[in-house]
Amino acid sequence: MKDLVIIGYGAAGFAALIKANELNVKPVLIGEGPIGGTCVNVGCVPSKKLLSIGEIYYKSRKHLKLNIYPPFFETFKEKDNLVSNLRKMKYEDVISSSDVELIEGKAKFISPHEVKVGNKIIEGKKFIIATGSSPKIPRIPGLDKIGYWTNNEALSPDRKIDSLAIIGGGPLGLEFAQMYKRLGVDVIVLEALPVLLYGWEPEISLEAEKILENEGISVVTNVNIKEIKKGSGKVIVTNKGEVEVDEILVATGRKPNTDLDLEKANVDLNENKGIKVDEELRTSNKDIYAAGDVIGSKMLEALAGKQGTVAAENALLDSHKKIDMLSVPQVVFLQPNIASVGLTEAEAEKIYRIETSKIMMEDLPKANILGENEGFIKMIIEEETKKILGVHLVSENGAEIINEASLAIKMRANINDLIDTIHVFPTMGEAIRLAALSFISDIKKMSCCV
């Protein structure tokens, strides 16, 4: 019987493997598909590379007035090279240097302590399920017949397109909208709900729509898609009219990969159809843990990695570690970035007496130096203690700025902790300090050095 069996070799699975080796345990690692899972192959790495290339050309057009766009297929080849290199460095080479038994194939539970892969049965004392997620496809008449892209196909197109419709206004849909627009493609975003980025701070949703529309991306909300049919291209029939495009990208969220015969392992699912876990990542079977997207909550690569580490430590040492979910940041890698950590105003006011303050990026010297002064930063604090409860922003380099806010919430800091910390001038990171300072001063009436 193996001490630990890890199912899935993406971010969470690899983090669990590394922690197991640190604890002198040789685990069995089971996985299918490209090693590294979603993030390095068809997620964070390739999408951010394409967004980065698009940003260079966009800024050249915006600031240097050069009418240039990235070469379509060469751009995707550059992405492919990066993916291959990082997959080798961060996954294949890690496997080679690890103490692990690797089994490739699909795992199915046949009992609470056994899985079967092909004809091989693996018995384990402890298990960690880290099988990730896959695209969730809505039931739309004609969609399967006419055909569509998911993020997988959109990251490796087999042909150049001139127009793209994106169904879904969440983080993935917005990133691909800006990505393809900056590749010179006409883009329309169709969202069934009243706003983009539903569930985020309302100001964030409005700013996201403004960012896209300012770049010439059409955004239509409250859309009911009735059917997809064939025209000279692909025709989407909605309650607000028809739109014809070369291709359709479905970006309506992701579903946990739970096709493991979990009932045979006495593992329950939650309301999101992911694996139900407690705060220590233990499932309804006390010897089985779960980590990453398969849980069905926040699907974030960094969180998956942390969960894999914690799950392995709890499984092997019974250490009862937990993750502070309040301080987990999330980012939409539009340019400017959209980022959030902690509670929204609506969430916070249900629990605390709160204060809020918002500063505009146009009041930040570095934003004006860069010529990228769109956006704002909104901070939510507890009225009595001045403790920081939430930070929500739209900003150039916002993905970097949000890390300080995450640390502040993790340490349960208050605005004075940020105000008393000297920040480098001029930087975008100063925005966090200015947001804190705005609760006690009018930052428009202050000199740069204050």
C-alpha cells in the first residue's frame, strides 16, 4: 500500500508532490493529458504571453502612432515556444529530479482506498485529488453542429480569423476579447447577465466594459442566445438581434473534473459540483483530500498550488493547516489590470460598520508618467479599527499592486500600517498607500513627496 497517491499533475498535483518529497515520502503521481495541466499548457502561461505581445503593439499604436499589429501565426508560434520551455523546466525536469512513481492514464476509484488506471490497481493510505477543471459548455441549439472554440482552440487557432464572438463576460472571456482585438480581429462579447464580471465590485464591472469599448470591442449584456446557425459565417441569434462572425469562443466558465467514480470512494460533491472539502481540504472520506480547481470554488493557479501543499502536509502529518481565503487575490489580465482581494463593499457591510474610499489613477504621478492613468483603487475598511477588509482596483500593473493589499489583509493590517510604510516614488505601488491616506486626507491637495 502506497503512503500517498496524487491524482492529477497540474499545479496542485505538483505542489503536493514537492511537499511529499520534502517530508521524505515517495508518492504515486497519476495524470493524463499534457503534463503540467491547464496553467502552463492552455491557461495562464500562453494567454498572458499573447496578452503581453498584444500590449506591446497596442502601446506602439497608442503612444508612437505606429499602425502595426502582431503577425498572427508568428505570435502563436512564440507562445508555443514559451509553453514548451516552461513545461520542460517547471514540470518535466521537476519530475526527473523528484522521488516519484509516475503513472499516465485516467484514474477511477474502485474502493475507498484503491484506484484503477488501465489494468493497474493502486492501493493508497492517503489520496489527494487534483484533477483540475475543463470548459463548461452551455446548451445552445446549433452550437455543437456549427462548432465553437474553447480556450484550448483559441490559444492554437488553425486559421486566421477576422471576427470573433465571445460568449461569456467573465475573466477568461474579457482576456480573450482584448487579446484577439489587439491581434487585429473584430470582437463582440455577449453576456447573459446584466454586467461583466458579475460578483465583482460594481465599479469594477463598469470599468471593465469601458476598457473594452474604448478599444472598439462591442459589449452586449442581458443577452439570451436562442440558437447558432450557418450563414456565410457563424450566425448567433439572440433576443437583441443577430451577429455573424468567423468563429465563436465559448467562455462561460469551467467545471471541476470529477469523473473518478467518487461514489465508490465515499467522496461527496458540493453545490458547485466540485469535491466537497472542509477547511483542511479533507473530503467526506477522511483519507482523501482535494486541491485546486476540482473543488469548484476559486479557480486560481496560485491558490491551487497552495492547496496542493497544504493538502499533502495535512494528509501526511495530520497538521490541520488551513488557508486564509480572505487574502487570496484574483486578477483579470486586461491592460490595465483588474484586481481584487478581500471583501466587496456589499459583503463587508453585512458584517462590519465600514468606510470606503476611492482614488483615481489620474492622481498618481507614476500613472501620468507612463501615460496610463485609467482606473482607480477602492479600499474598504472597518470603521472602528481601520482594519483593511478589501481592495479592488483597475490599474496599470495592478496585478503587482494587489500583492501588497493581499499581504495587508493577511496580516490584518490597518490603514496606518500602510501610511507609515515608505513607498518608492514614483511607482504604481504607491496607489495602495495613497488609498489608505485618502481616509484621513485629501490627496489632491498633497505634494508628491507626502
